[in-house]
Amino acid sequence: MSLPKFIVGMIFALAIVVGWSYFDGASLGTIIMRAVICAVIIQLGYFLLVFAMVARNRPMPADRAREADRGIKVAEGEKLTARRGSVR
């Protein structure tokens, strides 16, 4: 999930909590407390989701990472080298 989508969803969820609290007859302090608790829970969930996505990916050797970035296929054991000034 991208950050802009997350922010829009979070604002929408907080608006629902604030609206529900207002129509429930809660005081201003209770409304603010519920909104802050909801925001913290949503932020914690987003952090855990991103952390899980990062933890799930295995580290790559530097050559494989460069290969993936460039779209170059390299045989197993072959090293990528940069030759400056070479015409080959």
C-alpha cells in the first residue's frame, strides 16, 4: 500500500471514529482520546505491515541486486564488472 492511500484511509477511519463519538454524545475530551487511540493503532498496524514486508525479503548479493536493477541476466558465478574506456 502506498503512503498516499494509507493517509487517505487513515483520515477516513479517523473521521468515522470522530463522527461516531460525536453522535454517541461523547465529550470533546473523549472524542479526542478516541481519535488519538485510533490513529496510534492504525500507525502501529502500518508499521508492522511494512516491517513484515521488509523482513520477508531475503538479502541479495550486490551483483544480483545490480542485475535486478538493470534487467541484465547473469549466469551463476559470473561477476558483473565495469570496464571504463573499453569499446567491447
